Amino acid sequence: MKTLYRKFKNLKYRYKLTLLILAAGLIPVMIIVVYMQTGMTNILHANEVDSMENTLEQSVEAIENQEMIYENLVDYLSYSQDLRSILTTEPESDYEAYVEYVNVADPLLQMPQIYHKEIRGITLYSESIQVAHGDTLMPLSEAEGESWYAQMNDDTSLQWSVRRGSGQEITASRRFYDDDITAVLVMTLDYQAVLEPFTSQLRDNTGGIILDNGGNVVYSSYSMDEEYTPVQPESVDYITGNYTYSSQDMEGTGWKFYIYRPTDVITKSARILMASNIPIVAGCIIILVIVGYVFSRRMVSCLERLTENMNQIHLGFRKVTVSSDSDDEVGVLIRSFRRMMDQMNHLISEVYEGKIRLQNSEMKALQAQINPHFLYNSLSIINWKALEAGEEDISRVTLALSTYYRTSLNRGETMTTVENEISNIRAYLKIQLIMHDNSFEVKEEYDEETAGIEIPKLILQPLVENAIDHGLDMSEREDKCLCVSAMQDGKYIVFTVCDNGVGMEQEKADQILKYQSSGYGVRNVCERIQVLYGTNGTVEIKSSPGGGTEVKIRIPKKAEKKAG
């Protein structure tokens, strides 16, 4: 996120404005598209659920109407006095019982099959029947082995039982109400025919499942493409958790019906409609990009010309070339910039250039006052006078001072050689040793191959001066030592000035490079190296309380010139 923000921040204002215009146009469009897509999906989903509910309601109602017919038929037969007479009256002979079965029982129990094709058979089981009469009358002992008999309750309500598998059938059974009669009337129904109003709706990626009042699966099927096929088609939890569904209870049987469809199928039409709108949205985006770019280019062109003019002024071209007659903020800014530059040019002409001339005059005056030959001749006379008087210390100081100023002035040049810089430091240290009564030791490490390498002059003297004044002079130890070295490191030359003085905290040492001091201070040395070498030149300070201070200057080697 930060990377994107940084890239956006560094973009040109024209492109920023284009992106903002594009975002301002696209965000409302995308919100509307998402809102419409979501609303359309919800509407389609609601319509599909309503459609499934209506379909399921009609299917269950059709099955329920059939169930009421079967229940009324069973009630009619259960209350039939003719059947009860057969069960309660003891026949005089087997022939008389047979005639009564054929003339009374068979028409009552077989006639409904003619009008209701889904009825496979109606059988009356009773203890009073000793011998089975076809499929209509049977001993009660024959029913005890059937699966539906084990599921029957002790009450006289109509009981429903379903057998799935190879011998599919639906059984409706009821015990007789009369306590003097122990009998069960059983109606066997065609499984597919009874459920046909429901199963006929399971097409075009639709599935259904029916549970009895005990939660057992009565029916389960689906007609779906392979990608939508349910993994657990007989699990209600799986169906309700992964599909759009509708459910309804059937009162007479206690069954619960479920019909379901894949949610992706329902929303497919919404996605198709959305895909058809993509070219329109893409066209709007292209128009927004073109309009935004043209608009931003027209708006930003004046600012770009103003920026280019400012860059030219930064390079030294102080003429304003941009203009505007508009009264907006950009026009006001351009006119204010022109007035500012006019005033600045006026000030530069009257004040800055005058000061430059004054400084040049003062510099020439100072240079005229400092005549190197006069200074060297004066020091030479002092040296001879000191030798005549036998003052060797004065002679050594005079010679060192002469060498120091000769290498420092360097004929007015800003660059010198390593050899001259080392000679300058040697002369400076001779004077300092005499001034300090040789209270510290000087160690020198000097690579002679660096003698002719060109470097900025007076980069070591400020470091040595600081080491003596702020390191060794402040220390009370007996073995004071100052080390100066100039060594090669590949393409670089490294100067090191270190002492074993009082030292300082590293935080304070880091601040020295930022301290603004007058004259040739450490900060001055650091600035000159940065100006001459950029990031290739470095100045580092390491120090610790009581552990002394070490300053390293690392600069790239330049072409050698003859030492002198």
C-alpha cells in the first residue's frame, strides 16, 4: 500500500488529475453496477424461491388430495357392515363362507382398483379368517411378518409406510375400531404413481427429497448437470446448506417435502445480463479516460509551463516566459510569479551584484596585503637572527612556521598533494610540540606511493588542532599520543587522525559534523569534501569517554601531479 501511495505521490500532476477524474467517474458507476447486480440477483432468487414454493404447494396438494381419497376409502371399508358381518358371523360351512367371500368381500376390496389405477391391492387381515382367500382376505398371522405391521401404532389412525428398493410400494393400514374385532385393513399403493405429482417437477437442475414423520427418507431424486450434482442427496442438512430450497409439510401422512435447485443456476441469468453490460461499462471507462486526460492536460498545461520556467530559473536563466490572462488561481499564481521574479532580478542587480563587487575588492585588498615573498623574507631574517643569538628553538619554530604558511598558501591553489599536506602537518606539529613542551608523542604512518596524489589542502590541520585542543590538552594521562596516517585502500586514500585523549559520547561526536563553526573547522572540512567528491567522499568520527577519538577521511584518488 505504501509503495502504491509513493508511486501515486511521484506521478505528474496531469496523471494524478486524470486518475482522480477516472476514480470520481468509476466509483459511482461501480456502485450502481454492484447495486443493480445484487438487487437483480436477490429478485431472481426471491422469484425462484416463490416459484419452487408454488410448485411444491401444488404437488403436495395433489398428493394430499389423493391421500384423502385413500383415507376415505379405508374409512368406508373399515365401517362396512358387510365386512364386519364376515368377520363376526360364524359360517355354517366352508362353502357358505366361500360364497360370502366371493359375493361380498371380493367386490368391496377389488372394486376400488378399477377406479384408482395406483391401488395395487386391498387386503383385510383378521384373526377370524383361518384360510387365505386370494389377496383380499388373509389370517392376521400373515401380516405379522410384514415390515409395515411392525411400524404400526396401537391406535386406530391410518398408518403410512414406505418400502424403497426393488419392491417399491406405499402401504396405508388401519386397525378396526371395534374392540370385538381384531383386524387390519391394508391398502397397497403404487410408489411412483402416488408420488408422480412431486417427481414430475424434478427436472432442469431440480432435486427433491421426502421424509416421513420419523425423519426417514421416503423419496430422494434429482435431475442436474454433473457440476451441480449433490454429494449427499439424502442429507437434508447438506441440501439446505448448499442449495436454494423450499419445504412443506403434508398433514395426513406427516411427510415433509423438500425441493431444491443450485444457487448458481438461479443467478446465472443475472451473470449473463451483467456480462452483456460489460461492453457498455468498458466504453464508459474509455470515455472517462479520454475526457479525463484531455481535461487534465488543458487544466495543467499552464502549471507545467510554470514549472518548466522555474527549472530554467534554477539553472540560472532568470527570464519569465510563461503568461496567463485568466482570473483563476493558476492565472493569479503566474502573474504573482512574474512580479516576484521582476523584484528578485531588481534586487540581484542592485544588492547582490553590488556585494559581489565589494567582496571582490576586499579580497584583492587582502591579497595585496599578504605578500608571500615579504612573509617568507621576514621569517628568514628572524631565523638568521635566532641562529646568531644561539636560540635554536626560535629557529626551529620559525622554520616550521615558514613551511606551514608556504604549504598553506600553496600559491593560491585550493588543491595540493599528499606530500605537501603531510609537510604542512609536520610543520604544524613541530610548532605545537614546542608550545606544549613535548607533552605528547606523535606517530606517523605514511604511504610514500600516495605522495603525488592530489587532494584538497588543509583537510588534516583542523582535525589535528581539534585532537590537541579538545582531546590531549583535556587529558591528564602521562602517555599522550597523536597518530596521523595516510594510506591507500583500493581506489581510495584514507587519512586518519586519532588521539588517546578524553574522548566523548558517540552522539556528541556525530553532532560535530553538523556544527556550524567559523574558519577551517571539522564541519568546513566535511563540506568541502562533499562539494568536491559527493557521496564518494566521507568523514567519520568514532569516540568514547576516556577512549580517545578517531577521525577518518575517505576520498577517491585523483590523477597525480608532480609534488612540489
